Amino acid sequence: CYNQEQKGWHKAMTEYSKEQLNQLNKDELIQLVLSRQTEMLQMDRNIQLILEQLADSKRHRFGRSTEKLEMDQQISFQEIDGTIVFFNEAEAIVDEEAAQDEKTAKTKVPRPRGKRERDLKDLPVEIIEHTMPEEQLVELFGENGWKRLPDEISRRYRFVPAEIKVEEHHIAVYSGKKDDKIIRADHPQPLLKGSLVSESLEAAILNAKYVNALPFYRQEREFERYGVHISRQDMANWTIQCAERYLAIMYDYLHSKLYTFSVLQADETTVFVNKDGRPAGSKSYMWLYRTVESVQKEQILLYEYQKTRNSNHPRTFLKSFHGICITDGYQVYHTLEQEREDLQIAGCWAHVRRRYDEALKALPKEKRNQSTAHRGLVMIQAIYRNEKPLKELSAEERRERRQLSVKPLVEAYFTWVHATIGQVMPKSKLWEGLNYSINQERYLKVFLENGNVPIDNNASERSIRSFCIGRKNFVMIDTLHGAAASAIIYSIAETAKANGLKPYEYFELLLTEIPKHLDDDDLNFCEKLLPWSKDLPEKCRKKQ
């Protein structure tokens, strides 16, 4: 039995002959036309959504990933009689700074002097003399007919391939003549008992895989070219054991240090683990927590492997953290904020911008500059443009300037969003961007009230990109132990890089020093091994 709406739909979907239409009365014809009209509008919306999805899919597959907005003129805002309005900056304002910027843009940037000397100054130099024999000089100039001028000097890099040697430790053993007492000379304990791996070799393996994204099977082939057989299985076992026994100690110490910061950033990405007790192809996650680049020099980046994207993972990891955490809008973090009074979540404006960028690029090129998505991007660009000069200010100065120059733009943007969303086709890319802004409005305004909070979460995304590059090369991690070890090692590597250290030298240092303190009652020795410690050997630091 059909209700009235179903009957109308049935009529609208039926194909009528001319005779059947002639038999319908006026009301039936009106209902039929209205039903057809509704159906056509819905079909048109569906076609637009499909075309938009197709264009977005093609862009992801073949297009550039840049989110740069190309435009001739910028839109800014101005307050007139208490109302925020748009104005065309190119036509409405001409100041000395803009004129100077235009002049600078047209001037060819000179090549910096002394760059080559700076590049070479810290490298060892091998001087190779090229002289002429005295007999040849006599033949050319005559006896005592020449004098030597200052040498012409040309420089070039020379690459010295890696060299693998065998360390053979001969340990002196002494026995008493009057008793059976035996004493051995002091000697370093092996990194892994019964194994050929050394601190320098394991550091090289870690650096190759977790910094340069070179999987074990490629390293195996490279070692074979040097005449050394080190299997990928051995490398995997060594890596997991060193991570669990030694590097995990520094990881836990850095985790405790993370709680001393007041602002953090968080992100996560997928990873596949081959043997985790679930069906093949099940997604796991690598979570990232890091400090804010602009707040302090000391940087900490910690990865954590988990099977799921459940809220229990950040709840446990951040249990002793008190402050603000910048995220991408994932609901899990908002749930944590509701549970705790000492945790506040801030949003990411880059994610807002990205949604408009996707909506814009799904449109034909000729329609982009006049589109609503373009207007949204321009407004966000104006916010970023006013935020950029505040980077070098103190936190308090940045907050004050944001209140004056950035907050009015943010308020104008959200006024526009609320007024616009009702005019946009639901479920479209543009609607998703507007709806995301409305849902995240409270979190996107947090940065206005705290100068230590960045406008976006881009630093986390850049940090997690290193893992994504490695993931692309090794595709999946084999075991749960391997996944957990990878999280520890990536954390050490990325933290070292963020603090201006050379990862290989830092890995070697940790693998040399931590085994000496396994019997210590506390972790105080880790203080001298922190990436920003003044006690680190100079060789660990990257030359500036």
C-alpha cells in the first residue's frame, strides 16, 4: 500500500503516453510536473556531486599537490562604521611597504657571496700538488729564467665510499699462580651478546632506514656489494632488540619531558602491519605528538604505534599533560577535552584551507576565480598574510597583535561562513568546507587568545611525512615488535633532526652510552644525552 508521497513518486517515475496525459486532470498534471521538477533538480545535484568527485579523483591521481592560490589581487578586510567589509587591496590601498615589495620582486636577487667557502670550510682538505719538473722549466725559460707565482687553486668534492672493517678485540686474561683467580682486562661489552653488530654498524642501519628510507632488503644488497653478507633478518632482529633494550630508555625519558611543555601538536597516519593477529590489510596507526617549533628551541617528536584510532591511545599518552593540543579536528581529541578541565584543543586552519582548495580544483578553470570556494580561500589567505609578520614576536606581543589585526578577519570569515552555507548544495566539497568551519569554529579561534598556539598543525604534518616516505618504501611492517620499534626509532631520529643533530652520530652515541647505565637506579644519566644537552660531543651537531 503506497502513501501519497510514494504515489506521487510512482507517477513521476512512470513513462506516460500522450493519451494518458490527456486523461489527467489539472491537479494531477501539476503534481506530475512538480514531481518531475524535483526529480530533475535532484538528478542535477547528483550529477554535480559525481562530476566534482571525478574531478577531485583525477586531481589526486594526476595533479599537483600544492595548495598555492594563484591570483592577481588580494582581498582584505576593513572596519567601516562597526561593520567588517571586503575591499580590493590592489585598488584601495597603496603604501610604502607594498611599493617596496613590488620593487623588490622585480629586482634580480644577487647570488650570495662566499657561499662556496662556507660550504667547504668544515670539510677536511687534501692538498694535491701539480708542479713542473725543473728540466722542463729550464727548457721553456732558460737557466734561472723563471719565478714561481701564487698557485692557482681549484676545488672539487671527492667521495670516499663507506668502509667496513672487523674489530677484533683481544682481551688479556690473567690467572693467579697461587690460586684459581682469573681477571680480564677492561673491555667494552658487546651491544648484543653473541652478535657481530657494533654501535657504529647499527647506527648506520638505523640511519639508512629511518632517516634515508632505505629498506633492509636494499641495505642487504648494498652490503653485498662491499663483500659483506648481512641478511635483512639479522638487521631486523638487531634493530628491534636495540630499540627495546636501549633506545626505549631515551624514548621514555623524552616522553616524561614532553609533559613539561604547555602546548603540543598531534597527528596520526595509517600503517599496515603484516602479523598483528588480524586479517590481512587491516589498518593500524602511527600517532605523533610533538612540541611547537615557535615556542622553544628544545624540540621533542614522539611516535606511538597503535592498532586502532581509539580515544584510549591519546588519553593514555597525554594523561599527565596539562595545556593546549593542536589537532586536525578529529573527534577523539574533542572527547578528551570534554573529559578533562586541564586540556584544551585547538584547531588547524590549514585543514580549513585544504577543503576549499579541493572544492576549487574540482571546478572548471574558467569558473574558479568567481566561485565561492575562491572567496573562502582568499579570506583565509588574508588571515595567514596578517599572521605571518607576527612569527618573530614574543608570545604576548603576538597575542596582542592577533587581537588587533587577525581577530577581525577571523570573525568576518565566520560571519560569511554562516551566511553562505545555506546557499550551497549539501554534501558538495564546498559545503563540506563550510560545515567543517562551523563545527570547528570554537577550536579554530583558540590561537587568537594564546600567542604560543600556532595557526595550524602543519609542523606535525611535516614531521609525519618522514614516516610516510619510509612507509612508501617498505610498504608494511612485519610484526608488532617491529612496529613498536619503528615508533621508538623514528622518534629518536626526528627529535635529533629537529634539534640540529646528525642522526647517525646521535644513534651511535646513544647505543654506546645507554648500555653503560642499565644497572643505574634512575634515569638521570639521560639528561646529558638529551638532544639539546651542552654535554653532547661536537661531532653530533650539524654544522650551521
